[in-house]
Amino acid sequence: MTTADSDIEKADSTAVDVIDLGVDFGSVTALDDVSLSITDGEFFTLVGPSGCGKTTLLRSIAGLESPSRGSVALGGQDVTDEPPEARNVGIVFQDYSLFPHMSVAENVAYGLRFHELSDGRNPEARVTELLELVDLAGFGDREPGQLSGGQKQRVALARALAPEPDVLLLDEPLSALDARLRKELRVQIKTIQRELGITTVYVTHDQAEALAISDRIAVMQNGRLQQVDTPEMVYRQPASRAVAAFIGDNNVFEGSVADDSRHLDVDRALLPLPEEADRAAGASLTVSIRPEALSVADGQRAEAPTLSARVETVEFLGDAYRVHCRWNGRPVVVKTAATTPPEGAVDLQFDAEDVHVLEPQRSGSTRSNSVRQGGPSANQ
């Protein structure tokens, strides 16, 4: 097989390929050499703080932004220079973007004016089917102004799905809703995506939402990819300090490797390193420990590594407490399911295996061969 044949086979195995994509707005670089591949039927989420480039990347896939360099392929076909209407993608925006002068049914049917359904169904049947899919059967005659925020977003989802797109793009679709409704709708979106088997690219700044809903996550910062992997791997094994700090609560410590190469010297306090950490004595190192990996000593694990700390504040979470402590002059967060919150001086214990060594902060190119990637399409 030639190299060209291999490249075609690779492209055909994925629904979305972004290759060395860069987007500049004047002197500002919004995307910096981003490369990733998304498989057919995958629920793929772009997550990161405001201004990190996630929406620009989504809009570039949709054809709503023109890249300054690089390319975008859908289903193996280069669409970099194709307009949005030629890409067969469905888009759901944060602000719904429903037509206020049209009924719910007319909004859902709008995209069918320009698309012939594959099985020959008439548009009315397609609209009825989709309204049932999003739990809005019987709402077809209502006006958008008569709907709640959650109902409007479900109409927007049905409208995006109506023309049978190959890829569904969602740009922070739940950010305007209250917390309870966000949880309900994210479950419904995931259920619909699984039922239809449609490739979905989802943008959010909500880390909990990203972890709950995704097959894989791309964590972005400053227009660059920091890590692409499954939710479990991004949470448990963050690739960099930026990922560790953004995804979930985390305790991050910087220090130098002690002379025995088995401990990290953090301002003359020693933290044990996991056995797989192969670092030279004196080397600078950053590690993280998740709050749930720490426990308040109860006298049952005398051999466990211990941090002598003092409780500062406690948050009640319903099923647990989030305890903010001070150790060695540094903040430390503990999550405990204890029935009563700790107070005063405490000893915090953990296992050395729960200490995760972080890679140095990335500052250069984020091409796919320099970003930790994992999951179903990592090696395609």
C-alpha cells in the first residue's frame, strides 16, 4: 500500500479530520496548529476556559470561520474551502436562534427546504418524528415565545437533525439553562446521539458536563490542544498542569526530586513519588493528587504517607464534604464522605500511587504527535 493510499484509508475511517489548523484574527492567534481526528458515531467534546479557541474550532469545522492555514476534512473529503451548506452538518447554537415568526413545526422543517430526505419521507413526517424524539410531540403549532428555555433548545436540536446531517455540532447549547435542566437535557442529548449514532462535536466550558457526556475530550488552552483522551484518562492522568488545574478539583505541588529519587522535596517537606516515576535527583517536578485520594487519618493506616494540615473551611456537598486545608503554607483540598466534617489539626493520608506526575506545560506546537491522545481514534 502506498503512502497516499494509507492516507486515504485513514481519512475514510474518521468523520472529522482537522489538520494543522490555524485561525488568526489580525494579530491574535485563535487556533494554533490544531490537529485531531473524530471517529464515526463518536461524542467528542471541546472543553476549556473562555477564549481558549473551542468555539473557533467548532465554527471552522462548520465552515463559519475561514482558517488561516491547515485543513478540515469531513468523511474523508477536504471541505476547507466549502461553504457551510455544502458540508452536511447540523448546528445548535447557545442562543437557540429560532425564527420567532415561525411555529415550532416550521422551525424544525426549515432545513428540509434545501434537503431531500434519503428514504423519500415527506417533511411533515420527519418533523413529527423529530418532535417525538425530543419529547415535544403536540408542540408543532406553538410559537417559540410560548416555550421555556429547555423546550427552545430541544426545538433547535430537532431543527439541526432534520436534514439528516453527517455531523452534529453543538456550541454550549445548555449554558443559558439552570443547573437542574442542564443535567436533564445533557442526558437527553446523549441518549438521542446514541440512538441516532450521529457523530457529535460538543463545545462547553463546564468540565463536569464534559466528563459526564463525552466519549473523548479535547482540553484546550490559548488556542492549543493540551490533551485528547477519554474522560477517565483526562481526569485521572492529566497530561499537564493546565489540564490538572482545569478538570476537576486538584492539588498541584511543585518541587525537586530528593536525593533518594523516591520523594519530591516541596519546601523541605517530602512527598512520596509513585514507583513508575523515573526522575533524576534534583530535577524539577510537578505532581497532582486528587481530593478524593486524600483521607483524614483515623489511626488505621499508620504506614500511609501523611500531610499534617489544618482545616480552614468546609463545604457541604450533600453526599460528601469538600474540606479546604492548609499544609506547609499551601492550600490542600480533601473530599470526604465522612458523616461529620473534620476540624482543627488533621493528618491527611494517601497512597504513593495516587501521586500523578505532570508533564511540563506545553508552549510550542500542538500538532497531534506532540499532544497526548487516546481513545478510539488516537492512532488512526
